[in-house]
Amino acid sequence: MEYKIGNEKKLKDHMENLLKAFSSDMEKVGNIAELENVRIIYLGKKSFVSTILRSMGSLPRTMKPVVGKNVNLFRIEIEKNINLKEKELKSIEYEQKLKKEVIDLSLPGRCNTAGSKNILTQVVEEIEDIFIGMGFEVAEGPEVETDYYNFEALNTPEDHPARSLHDTFFVGGGMLLRTQTSPVQIRYMEKNRPPIAIISPGRTYRKDYDVSHTPMFTQIEGLVVDREINFGNLKWTLEVFLREIFGNDRKVRFRPHFFPFTEPSAEVDVSCNICNGAGCRVCKGSGWLEILGAGMVDPNLYSFVGYDPGEYSGFAFGVGIERICMLKYGIDDLRIFFENDLRFLKQF
Ligand code: DAH
């Protein structure tokens, strides 16, 4: 709206029109940026107010006070409205910001689930503790073995019928995946002299897969060699071990058996922990659970490691850890240990 200086009436009319335009502009303002544009139009350098106040010097003397007073009132009115609007917009923006940043305390937190030890590891550690308490050391051996340590030096030569019971994985280069933890016996005796009392936990491998067999499974081997070790020592050691694992009121029995590396050999049963020996589905009505193999170290083994069989004697045993877990926790399928089903694993 161009304005040419005229009389007071003309000035007032012009300002009235400007105020109307200002009001309608203000109604359309929705945010601070738009308000700033309006402020520039009505109060900025090129606005009516600035232009006329700048030209005061050249006004006729009589008009000066008239223009000064009216234009200032006009400016104050505009400023007042803009300031009010600004306050209003800022408080709206603030409210919106608060709403956006609100923290919903009723939301459940994100929890970091920690992993845990597999039940097999837990049971291995429990068994290690029992034997360490009896003065045993823990020894380890490789899972990829030679025929010599896995069979030959364990009194199981090439043509021995016991070999066919081990469905062996051969990996080439004369190497195989150990079918038992027994080779650790030989490896340990080669490097150490009696007295020896070790257990050796670890993974073992056989080509087998059903409810009670998986291609990979876990064993703990035990070996004690010293002067005057006898079958009574073996019985006592295994009875202590089995009662610690299955409970104090368990009975233990030895049945004659055959293993190439022990003579005599036995299979060891523990009275069923489900029915307490009365006979149930788990023990197939017998009241007994077959738990491990054991025996007196066959003197032949000593010739492989340079011990004098006249001087030393010893006992050995081998336990399947999955079987211990199954009986201890009532698990009826061995394969589940290796399927990584969290619903199963989290129960322990
Ligand atoms: N190595 C045997 C197996 O896997 C278990 C075993 C039996 C180990 C008797 C022994 C033992 O040390 O004396 O079937």
C-alpha cells in the first residue's frame, strides 16, 4: 500500500487499512517463521513505519508531531500483536515438543538376555569338581587322533573285533576322529610317571544317529595308576562318584564285561533314580541303570608307555555324559542336546 503524505485524516485512513491487512495476515500465521515474515512487512526496513519515520526530516513542520504521534501508536499496536502472537506460538511449539519427547514409563524395558552354559558343560564341570575333590587332575587330548592312540596302543590292533563296534570317522592322512576319550590315557602315561590320577572330559565321534546316539557325544575318561592299585580302589572311587551325582541312597553294582584295554572289565550300573530300584519305564523294569565301563588297566598297555607291569597297576573308566544328563534330568532323546532349541536349553 503506497502512501503519499497528505493530511492527518488521510494518514489515519491509511493506517486503518494497514491494520486491517495486518489483522488478516496475522490470522494466517501458523508458526514463528511466518510471523517473522509479517513482522518484516509491517515493521521491517521497507515497511510503512520505517519509511515514514525516516522521512520525518522532510515533512512540513505542522505534520511532524501528527505523524510522529500517530505512527508511533501504530507501531506500538503492531508490535504488541506480534509479541503476543510470538508468545502464543512459542508455547504451542513447546507443548508439541514436550509431547514428542514424552517417555512412556509403562513400556517394558529392553532386557539383555545373557547366554548360559549348556547342560552338558554344567554336568562335566560338576563331575570334574567331584574328582578334583578326590585328588584327580584334569587332562586333555586331541579330538583328531591317530589310529595308534585311538586303537593300537589301547590293545585294539587292526584285526581286533572290538574295532567294528566303533563306527569310526576317518579324516584322511591316517587320522580319525577319536571314538572314545581313552586315547588320553596313553598320551598322559607317555609323558608322566605314576602316581597318576586323571580324568579327561571331551568330545568323541561315531557314525551313529538315533534316540540314544549322536555322531558327536561327550565322555569322561578316568585313569589311576600307582603301586598296589586294586579293584577295591576302583569300586570305592566309582561308588563315591555315582552317589555324588545321583544321590546318597543309590546302590552301585558291577557286571562282568569286556573292553580291550582293561582286564578284568566291568559295566557299572546304578540303582534307578526314578523308581528307586523298584522297576520302571526308564530302567526297563530292572531297577538298574547302566552308567559306565571300567576295569583294571590291561598290563599290555604299560608296554606301550614304558611302565613296568610288575611294579604298577591301575584302573580306568569311561562315562557317557549325555547318558548321565538324561538320567539325572529325565530327558528321553539324546539328540536334543545338540539341536540348540532355546526352550530346552533354558530349563537348566
Ligand atoms: N572307551 C569305552 C567306550 O567308549 C569306555 C570305557 C570302558 C573306558 C572301560 C574305559 C574303560 O577307560 O576302562 O565304550
